Amino acid sequence: MSETDLFSAQAIEDIRETQAKWEENELAAALKSRPEEKGLYETECGIPLKRIYTAADIADIPASDLGFPGAYPFTRGVHSTMYRGKPWTIRQVAGFGNPEATNQRYKYMIQTGQTGLSTDFDLPTLLGLDSDNPMAFGEVGRVGVAIDTVDDVDRLFDGIDLEKISVSLTINPSAWVIYSMFIAVAEERGCDLHKLTGTLQADPLKEYVAQKEWIYPVRPAVRLMRDLIMHSAKATPKINPISLSGYHLSDVGGNAIQEIAFIMAFTIAYCEEVIEAGMEIDDFAPRLSFFFISQQDFFEQICKFRAARRVYARIMSERFDAKKPESMRLRVHVQTAAMSLTKVEHHNNLMRTAIQALGAVLGGCQSMHTNGLDEAFAIPTEEAMKLAIRTQQIIRDEINVTSVIDPLGGSYFIERLTQDMENEIWKILKEVNERGGAIKLVEEGWFQQKLADSAYATFRKIDTGEKISVGVNRHVDEKSGVAEVGIHPYDEQCTQLQIDRLNSVRVNRDGRRVQNLLKELAEQARSADINLLPKTIELVKARATLGEICGALKDVWGSYAEPMIV
């Protein structure tokens, strides 16, 4: 018996012989009297499932692949004490209307028990448009908070100590501008930038393949991501400048294997860009963070998180020769699956979310957002957000699942499925590498096509009833229908208030200085070697608007045109 084997060869042989006899006798008799309901059992991502798992199914997995929490390859958790030492962060997202409205929601959620802030921005802000841009009409403050200038960011965090609470910013194409505004506000308040904690989503490649919010062509967007990572590593070393976002890949129909494999491919691309610009992997990798979904297939999701940690650790160690353990720890924020929520019998969404949240905890997440039961209708109400927070608190404080680290570790099924998922992830990464890398394949639409194919297959299963949604295509109550739900109201005065504020800023600032700085930014953008963050921070302090800053670079780089996929 090798010191790395979990079981002796003789023990495995005995188990196989015993199982063969069981299948020949007890199982065969049972199948005659009670046939199984369907012929093929598999996970959501298509991995076949055996009816039972034994030690023989994990005989090929060395003990070193399991390891221990806080130690390479981090299969069992990224920290040695996990939730015994620190519970995951309850980080419910908020963002709507003007900054003051979102600020009020922040304070309500903190009072209710939230331990970290997370911000959604409206569509114009995401796309680098000011609120008075004609293309922003009807969208200002609707699906997130409207931000036009650094003063809006100051209003957003009014009365909140930025040194004491972690702030997540769900921002992508215009992320470097929002980061600059956040830094400017912190400096104006006298904060120590080295004490600021939080995360920017800021994952441009996933935008082109999933969320579809972009400004520039692919390579300039990746350059901005590179600049943000490099600047933040030195200026704000406790802020995660990127949250690689598999959530959105799943939300458009990608399966669990694609979610992890595609995001790992994007991670490799970003790391290569930063390293090529002259930074060592251990100088920035510890601040890379991830954002995954917790979907409906309970055990598949748990194994997905475990496999992702192992894949990431090996990429950092073997491909990039990272030395620091912090560089190899995959730290993940998890959100429950908005796509699974229904308008029909919407109270069922409470149970869906609770089970998905439990899967994220058993999978070892570092922070989590649980969806409100009314999110299939609109932005969650305060009551829905309170119930979402309570869901996490009940899991954390009542059911005693946080006392043991990786409590499902060692399960024959869990370890086999974790290994199978890892194997499939490596197959995709090998193909991406052979085809020329992630950036090239995003430009060609390869990832987009794979996600579209997966989504089509999923929706066919829903239409045929093979994929069950309780109350929708199974156990349907014809009398229930879609309930009338009190939804969060939209402030019709939001747009005009933002426009008035913009006009006031433009009148009172030094307009000539702003124009000169915008020209300097555009000139710097023509050189791939200059980091654009210092000039952007200078611009926001001078009260340049988000739209002006983003527009200056659009004049240099142009806009993105999506490739056709069929």
C-alpha cells in the first residue's frame, strides 16, 4: 500500500467482489419488483451518476488530492479553521435610484445583520454613460444606483466608515472609473487606503460572453483590467480589483463545468497580461477573487466549489510558479441562483434559496448573497432582503453545519464527483490553450457559442419536463397563477435629479482643466505601457464625469461589435 493511497489494493478488491454479489442478488431482485424511474441518472452538467458509490470509486484518488483545509491544493477549504475562525461574510447586494436611496438601504441591511456592502449600478453607469445622455433615457437608477461623478459616490457611502466595512462594487466596463471615484472619496475623508477592503467585479471577458455589457473592443478592455490590477496591488492592497464571475456564465445557461473552466481560462489570460507588463504573480494573485453561482443540483454545486479550488491551486502553482499560499487560495463569493426563481408560487423561492445557500456553505464559500423571494418580479423589497439575510443567519447559527470543516469530505460520492468535475474542467482548459487562448476565443465567439448551445439544451429539458420546476412544470396548482406582489417602487424623479446635479458640477468646476486632463488621458491610452489609473483619479477629483472619461477612451479605441453566433 502506497503512503498516498486511501485504501489497500486488497480492500478495494474485496469491496468490488462484495458489490458484484450484491448486484447479482439483492439489486437484481429489487429491480424486478420495483424498477427505477428513469434509465439515465446524471448531474445537471451531464456527468453520469451511479446508484451507489464505494471506496472502489475513489481508489485512484491520492490522499494528497484531499489534503487539509488551508493547505495545498485547498480542496477542503482555503483557511485552516474555516467557519470556526470566521463565518462567511453576509453580503447582500443593493442598488437603485439615486445614491441617497441606496445609502438608506445599506443602513437598513447593516442594522439587520449584513456584514459587508455590495452595490449594483444602473445600466448607464455600467456602460459609461452620464445620466443626461439620450441613450440613458428610461434606465437611470432602474436596475442599480446612478453614478455620474465622485460626489455621487460620496453620497452613496454617506455616514459609512470605509475603513471598517468591506465594500463590493458590481461594476465592469467602467470599473476603473468607479474605483477611481471610490479612492478619491476615501482620500478626501482622510482614510488610510491600505485599510480599505472590498472587491470590484470588473471581469471584462465574461461581459463579452455572458452579461453583454461592454464599451470597448476586447483587448483594450483587458488592458484596463491589467492597469486596475497593477495599480490596486500597490495603492489599495486589501481591495480585490477583480471578481472573476462565473455566476453570469451560469445565468445565461452555462453548466457547472463550463462555469469553472471558462473562468479559469479567463484567469490565465489576465495573469499573463499582468505578468507580461512586469509584475510577479505573487505580487497580485493573492487579491484575485471569484464569484460563482450556487445552482439547483445540490451535490454537483458542492463538488464544483471543491474542484475549482483544486484546479486554481494547480494553475497558480504549476503554470505560473506561484510560491505564496495566498496566491493559490481561491476565495469565492457565492450568490444563489436568480435564474431558478419563479413568479408562479413565488414563496417556493424561499426554499430554493435556502437549499442553494446551504450548498454554498458546505462547498466552502467566503461570502454570500441570498436572493429575495420577490426577485423574479423586481428589485427586492426590504422585507424580502430581511428574509434573505435571515436565511444565512439560520444556516450559520441554528443548524450546526459550521462546526466541522468540509463535513462532506471523504464521502465516496463527493470525492468521486469532485474528481470527475476536475477532469472535465482540465479537458476544456486544454482545448482553450490549443485553440490560442481565452482572449482570441472571446473575439471569435467560441465561448459564446458553447454557452448558447448549453442554454438551448437546458431549456429543451424544461420544455419537455425532464428538468423539473415545482409549481411550473410539475406539481402545478392551476388555481395559484402569478401572485400580486408588492414590488419595490421606482423613483420617477431620479433622472431629473441626476441631470440637475450634472449641470451644477459642470458649471462649478474648472472646465478647461478637465478638458486638458481628458486629452492627456486619451494620449496615454495610445501607449500600451502607461497605466491609466493615476490620470483617471486626477480626472475624477477635478469633477470630470464618468461619461466624459469613458467617452475619451472610446474616441481612441472605438466600440465593440459582437461576432455572429448561430
